[in-house]
Amino acid sequence: MASQPPSAPLCSESLDDDLKTVSELRRVKLPSMPSSDLEPLFRKLPAVIRACRRFKLLTLEARQNRLLAPLDPLEVSKDSPPPEEHPKSEKRFWGDQETLSKIPFKILRGHKDLVSSCSFCVDDTKFLSCSHDSTLKLWDAVDGFVIRDFDHKPKAPVLECSVTADSRRIITASYDKAVKAWDLETGKLLWKINYETFIASCKVSPDGKYVVSALDVDRAICIMDVENATTVSYIKNHHNRSLTACCFDPDSQKVASVSLDKSIKIWDITSQATLLTITKAHSGAISNCCFTFSGHFLCTSSWDKTLKIWNIHTGEFRNSGACVTLMKGHEGSVSSCHFSRDTSVLVSGGFDRTVAIWDVGEGYQKISLKGHSDWVTDVAISNNKKWVLSASKDKTMRLWNIEEIDEIPLVIKCKKALGLQVKQCEVCDRPFSNYESDIFSETVTKCVFCRMDAKGPLTEASSSLGGEDSSSQECSPTAND
């Protein structure tokens, strides 16, 4: 039998029908006519049979559709398998997966485990990263590839890495209770210090003269001289519970430390004394801290989902517009924070897998950058405020381009919702905002930075909006939590 076309699949029922039709046709008594006239008729029989079969199939399908019509189209039978899902092409946007916030970014892959720390260096052209895969890497910020792998032996998870302001020295702390110093240009190991206890945090001073380590068991900070590897200060039981982070001020003369005991302490290297203690600074453990470039203010991040900016001269909150406590930026514990060089922007990362960009002058979150599939462990921002770097437990880093963040529709929408009026600076053409309810809003035509650069009474009056040159008298007394 000739093979059937694809549109008409063979089955036993249709085959029986075909044979029955042929047998019936053979029993039909045809009038006597020449065989030459009967030959074209029998030549057309296969086409007639196929047409009859297609008609039967169409009739059966129409009957089934009529029977299924009254049924609920959303109902799934228990006996029938679930419908097959066909893969759909995912529509991706740059940066945050929201249509109104297209932030360009690069995904940097090179580590095989949690990326614990990251920082910019060499005039923002390069950055450092370290990981629990026991590696320390130097990256090219433009092309996003690894320039050098530092030979970090013995193999132990690297907890933190920091670099001096001149990008000459790198300091790392690892789980083998060792602090190491490296030459960034050559990749050579300069020295190594072993401790008898676990190192919770480690930072090098901006001038490259000191290294501070936060020690876990002793709840202590240890300040070392880089040149001769001698101990400058060792303050045991500095906190009541384990330390979580420490950092130098921009002058390399003060060390801030935070702890699980929710307190903040400022230690002075010159006087060898504690200058400031803030107890119950947060309602949860404090995870990290960072100074502003002027050294007047300190930001702390906490497991209570908030960030706070402190005046370290008085121990009070910074009272600048709406900026008291930065809230509603993260849905989980905040793990890290970092100021921009001009202090107008604060970047934070959290356990909710997001990176928050904050307007320090107005005290609100500009945007939340989403994309990491696990905790954001560390963040950094370049000196020119063009790039934000985030490290994550998902083994990757992301380099975000925030140069045009103020022109993003989602940011503008957020400002309008807060009652902020967006204007264009007549000097630098940079977008800036002020409150519509301000009686002087109509007369302000310059951004806060251009107003600060100008001379006259206006400079002093506007310095509290976003600059750091304001005196400590701006801080009003605030009760601790």
C-alpha cells in the first residue's frame, strides 16, 4: 500500500474504513462501457478515499470541541499530565530589572566562592577583590578582566582587602589568622603578621603608615606600624562583644570600630585614648562603618535594616534636612556602606541582595539596584561618582554605571513623590532637587555644589544641604535608642 501523506496519519480504524469503501465500490454494478472509459475513474479512487477520511477527521474534531466548550478552561484534570511549558525569550534591561531604571552594568566573574571585599584603586581605573576561594585579584575597571592574581598562600579564605590612598600597598586579612601586605604594582608579598585569634576586619590607613586589625576573641583592636611591623596600640576588651568592622579616618589619626554590642568607639592614635563612645547606637548589631572624606561624619550600617550618620565630635545624629536615619532602603540586614568623595552619595549593600544609592543631602534612597542572586557583601563607589562596585555571595561582582542616575525616570518619579522639585543647574547643567514647600525654592537656580563654590552669605546658608563644611553646632541633641 502506498504511504500516506503526513497530514493524514495511518490508524487501524481508518484502514478498515478504506477497505470497506473499496469492497462496496467493487460490488456496484456499473453499466457496460469500454475499459478505456473506466480507467480514468479508477485512477481517481485513491484521492476520493483520502478526501472522505479527512472529512471524517474534521467531523470528529468539531464534535470534540463542542463537548469541551462548556468545561472550565483553567481546570486541569488530575489524570492528565501538566501542559508543556515552552521557553520564552526573557526581555532584559540594563541594570535593575525595572523598565524605568535602566542602569548599565557589567557582571564580573572570576571567583569560585563568596566575594568578601572590593575597592577601587589607581584613579578608578582598577579595583581589587578577595574571596573565600583564597584568592586576591586586581581587575581592569574598563574592560572587566583580571590583571593579576596574587599568590595568597597558605590557602585560606580571604576576609578583607584594602588599599592605600596612593594605590601602592594592599592589606589583606584571611581565615588563617594572618595579615599580609602586598605591593600592588609588582604583586610581591612585603610582610606577614600572624595573630593567635581570628581577624574580624583589617584596614590600612590612607597615608599607608598604619594597619588596624579587629580581633575577635580578645574583642580588641591592634594598630601596627607598617615600616617596622611594631605594635602602636593594642586595646584589649575594647568592646563588650565581638568586633565586626574598623576603619581609619582620612587623616589616619583616628580609628572607628563597631561591634555586635551595638556600640561605636573612636580611638585616637596620638593621645592613645578613646575619644568617643556611643552605646546602643542601633537596635541591632552594627555590621560596618565608614568615614566621610572630611572626617567629620561617620556612617554605620546595621542588622536593624538602617544606616545612621553621626557627628563624631558630639556623638549626635547629623541634623541636615531630612537626613537623620536612612530607612526603608533595605528589606534585610545592611552589610556594608561607602561614601562618595564629595559626600553627596552613600552606597549600601544588604542581605536582601540589593544595592541602595542614597542622596545624603536630602536623606532618601534614589534607587535600588537589583541583580545579584545572593547577599551583597561589600560595596564601593569611585571618586568621580560614575561607578559603583558590588561584591556578592553569588561569586560575582557587578560594576554599575550611575553617571546619569538623576535623569532616570524612576529617580525623578521618586523625587516628585517625596515633594522634591527637580531643576537644572544654570552653572554646571547638573540636575538637582529642593523641596517644593521651601519658600526660597523659586529663587534657587544652582545646585548645592555650585552654591558652595560661590562666595558670600549664600554659601554659609546652603552648606548644610549637602556639604560637610558645616560646624558641629548643626547637630541637635538626639536621644540614643
